[in-house]
Amino acid sequence: MKATAKANTNIALIKYWGKRDEELFLPMNSSLSITLDSFYTITNVEFSRNLNKDIFMLNNHQASESESNKVFRFLDKIRKLAGTHLHAVVTSENKVPTAAGFASSASGFAALAAAAAKALNLELDERELSILARQGSGSACRSIYGGYVEWQRGERADGKDSYAKQLLSERDWNISILSCLVASGQKQVSSREGMKRTALTSPFYSGWLNTVEKDLERAKEAIRLRDFESLGKIVEANALKMHATMLGAEPPILYWQSGTMEVMHHIQNLRLSGISAYFTIDAGPNVKVLCLPEDEQRVYESLLTLPSVQNVIICHPGAGVSYL
Ligand code: 2P0
């Protein structure tokens, strides 16, 4: 009754922002991401008759109450699915350094869903696993697959048609993703709270919803054609549009720091000098830069010259969930 799984994190190219059902993690819009090769979570889950409560160990320490509660609530969902009351010890190793400016909930809940389902012999296929991972953290449903992945929002109230699917594998198209750390430290507003507040209060949110599915279609077409320029343009515009919706929330949400602006302008200037590079930004201050592998070294070196850039980590498309 134990299993170990590994999942990589992912970066959204077309963003998930807003839920229509908070219990089932059903999104307001479809989204698209690249699963990355260098940042991952490895999780072991062991169910046992000898436990009278769940235990969550993260990087060799007992996890905080809020982190533990998210994991225990997710275990409750899995127990219901498997028809068991057994408790579990969850042991996670997170190789998503805060110094890289990525969140770990995508890799964390993808690895947990895979390990827990295997430990309970649930025999889920990838689609069912994606539906399960989604109910721990929305973006986790995309990390089940490698490469270029779409999460379709679905229409049903029970969430059975809201899952991810692979568009291209990690071997089908190599691009470079450079993660620029401009600020570390805890952000003021979590993604979960930020998307909720935006959907409830921002007058710009309807504009987001009216255009994001079109952005997704354009991004998918660019990926199909391996058209980096078209993909970069739509990705950058979609990220800026998501941040614009947050600026209109009450109270407003501003994740950018001065370093965020410095990197954005730098990338736009690089383009003027003929280098094809584009940026995207999640719910935080750090910037991820997309470029072609042949420009990777030049873009990397130019980013390191910026005063506000503390660290740059280079990633490429990576694999989906695996079992150890
Ligand atoms: C994304 N983000 O598509 C978007 C873009 C952040 C900005 O998914 O509440 O941790 O657990 O479903 O998945 C981050 O939010 O939120 C996120 P929950 P999650 O990657």
C-alpha cells in the first residue's frame, strides 16, 4: 500500500485565472502550459492500518499546518474515491527551489495524486489521474503530461470533462525557458485568493473571459506549426492581459516589482535588436523568458547583466509523471 511518483512543474503560456467551482477546482477558462525538465517533486505515499491520522513530511521536516491541511483534504478525496478510511504518511521532496521563482503546487499535487492512486491500486488512466490531480491544485492536472499540454475547462458540473491532454511531447519541439529571479520572499496575495478576488470584483474580468479561448486557439495553432514568433506574441499578450484584470480588482493586486519591469523592457528591447524573445509572468514578480535554443546563451548572458536579476535558470520541455 505504498508508491512513489515524480512530477515536473509547468509554466502556463495561456493562463488559468478564476474558478467556477472551488471544491472541484473547475476553471473559468481553458489553459495551456509547458511541462519543464528541471524542477520536480518526488512523493512517497504509504497507507497503513497503524495510523490514526495523516502525516505530511516535506523536505525532511513536518510541513506547516496550512500546507498539511491542503494535502489532508486531498487525501480525503482519494479515500472517498477508493472507499477506504486508512490514513497515510506522505513524504515529499521538493526540487522546485524558491530561487527559481516557480510555484510547487503543480508538481506537488501531480506527484501526490499519482503516488496515492497507485498505493491504493486505483488503476487510473492518465485522464483520470489528471482529473484527480486537478482537485488538489488546478495547474497540477497539466503536470501529469510532458511537453505542451492543454487543460480544457469542460462544461459539466461534475468536472469529468475538465482534464489536461498532451498537444506535443517534450521531444517534439525544443524551446528554451529562462526563469529570472528578481525578488524572493512570500507574496502578499496567493494565486488562489488572487484569482477569486479578480473573478468577483474586476470589471476587466469579462474582457478576459471573452478573449482567452481565442488566445488559446491561436497558441495551439502556433504550436502545431512550430511558429515561435506567433506563439511568443500571444503568450506575452495573454500574461499582460491576466495582470491587467488583477489591477482592476478591489482591492487591486499588483504582483510586479521594479525588477519585473526591468526584465519586461529588456526583452522588448532585445526584440528591437533582432533577437526573438518573449516573456510571461505568473502570480508573482519573477519573469520567465521564452526563446529559441540557438539564442539561449545570448539571452541568458544579457539577462544576467541587469541589476535587478538575481539568478537565471534555464529550462526546456520535460516529461510527465513517472513512478520510481
Ligand atoms: C497558471 N497560475 O495557469 C496560473 C497562472 C498562476 C498564474 O495556476 O487554487 O496553484 O491551487 O488551483 O494552480 C496558480 O494557481 O491554483 C496558477 P489552485 P494554482 O499556471
